[in-house]
Amino acid sequence: MLLKTFRWSFAVTALGLALGVWYGGWTAFGVIAILAVLEISLSFDNAVVNAGILKSMSTFWQKIFLTVGVLIAVFGMRLAFPVVIVAVTAKKSPIDAVNLALTDKDRYEQLVTDAHPAIAAFGGMFLLMIFLDFVFEDRDIQWLGWLERPLAKLGKVDMLSVCLALIVLLITSFTFATHAHQHGGGHADKAQTVLISGIAGLITYMIVGGLSGFFENRLEAEEEAEEAEEEAAAERERQGGRSAVALAGRAAFFMFLYLEVLDASFSFDGVIGAFAITNDIVLMALGLGIGAMYVRSLTVYLVRQGTLDDYVYLEHGAHYAIGALAVILMVTIQYQINEVITGLVGVLLIGWSFWSSVRRNNSLAETGEGEGTGAAEGAGAARVP
């Protein structure tokens, strides 16, 4: 089962790493591996959430999500989106951006470097909002209780995460402007760009979250309507048969749209976080593509197994990794941070949360608490941020 489910991911991994070595040597090999691990770690909770939702969908819609959906996720968000980011920030067409990345790496790197403050501000704010909304939510399972309990209480204040994110953005842009002015003012005009880009990242997050909530509410409304149809099924079986089928189809369609928006929001994290590791669009595409394939295979595996993962702290670790990347991106607006350190931060946080989950499971086993507890809590932990 495991080998069968992940066989395409293994094949894509071998091909992607081989292409990386051919493209940029063993250094590229290492960067691709870090990007793949980063994508998997950031999207692990996405796979768990997707698996939980896909279990309630028909086989037809499962296949649609895992075929058409993965094409959108891999080729749309992981491959095309980085090109769009570079094209927009460097004010070039996507074709010119790709050609420049392949034919004139020095010029391309310079353009990306010049655009990095805007990219980092945009992505840093988007990631920061995901992290803040997660830690400010009162949840049943807490990993670092000494930290998460008081933060959950603070989260009862409306719009606190937005206010904190804007404060961070203002401090960052002001610091950037002050530093530029003290060193000759060469980049002082970019302070406004940092501010505007950060606000754009915040707006993007709120739009994505709003769309996800919209589809979720529509889905709940459709499910309530289905229940009403079932109660009246005996009286209107002949007349209402087609209506019930159509209703189920609409509910499944809205569920599919919701999953696509949700998957896009999670994949956006990996794409933006990748800019903290490398500016090379080829390495970015290869690394994120490999990671996306593993996320897809993991989703399929969880669905076929019929259970959600028991390691309930992994979601927490992934979101703390998102928070760390947000801070790193905001810092890199002004200072350089080694790429290896950036990649290892997320890996260490995920590893720590996995180890904590194993200890928790062993403790539950020793105290004789039922396996159903872990499954139920795992399902409760896998919430959409």
C-alpha cells in the first residue's frame, strides 16, 4: 500500500534531484531537497485536512480533486506562481522572466534582489497572519501549553492578529527607511513599496480566508438542505429524486471549490517561504513540485487508510514553522540570513512536534486510554487556520 501510493512521488523525486544536479551541481541538489522538505512540512496539515474532507466525498469527486486538483496545485501554484511573482515585481512579462532566469542568471538575480523587499513584505505578512490566527485560536489540543493558553485568551480580542501584523509591518518599513537614510538613502524610496506590499499580503490573506469561509458556509447550507430533503423523501421520492441528486452534486462542487481555495492558500505558504531559501526559479519549481507530489500522495494514503494521522502536534509544528518563516522574511528585507539556517528551522520545529506527538501517544498507551481518543483529537486538531 505504502509503495503503491508513493511510487509517483518517488519517481518525481529521483527525476527532480537528477535535474537539479545537472542544472546546478550538488549545491542545487541540497537546495531542492530543503525546498521539498519545507513544502511537505508546511503542507502536512493541509494533507490531513484534505483527507478528512475527501473521505465524505464520492469516488468521482475524490478522483477529480486528486487529478485535476493536483494539476492546479503543482503546475499552477508551485510552478507558474513563482514566475508571476518575479514578473510582477520585476515588471516583466512571464516569458521574459523565464528566459531571463535561464539565460542571464546574474541579471535575473539582480532583479529578484531588487524586488526582494516587496516579495518579503508581501509573503511575510501573509505567513504571519496564518501563524497569528492559529496561535490566537482556542483549541482543545495544545502543544506548548504555557504559551498557547495565554495566547488563546488574548485571541478573544477582535482583529488582534490584524492589528499586530500591521504593527510589525509599520516597524519593519520604518526601520528599513531609517537604515536606508543613514546609509545614503539609496533605497529610501522602497520603504513605501515595503509598506504597500505588506498591506497587499494582508489583503490577500483576508480574501483567501473569506473565500474559504464562503465555500464552507455554502457547503453547510447545502448539507442542511439535503437533510431536509431526506426527511421529506418518502412523500416526494418520484418528484424530488432528481432534485436531491442535483443538490448533492452542488454540495460536492462547492466542496471541491472549497478544497481548491484551501489548497491554494496552503501552497502559497510554500511558494512564498521558498523565496527565503533561494531566488532561483528553476530550483524553486523542482523543490516545490517534489514536495507537492508527496503532499498529494500523503492525502491519498490517509484517505485509503480511512484514518487521520495520530501525531496531533504536527499541525502545531507546521504553523510554528510558518511563523518562523514569516519573521525570517521580514528580517531579510534588511539583513541576509543563510539559506541552510532558514530551511533547518522548519525541519527542526516539525521534528520537535513529531517527537512530542510520539511521547504523547506512548503516554496515552501506558495510561490505558483508548485509541479512539487519539483519533478523535487528531481530527479536532486538523482545523483550517
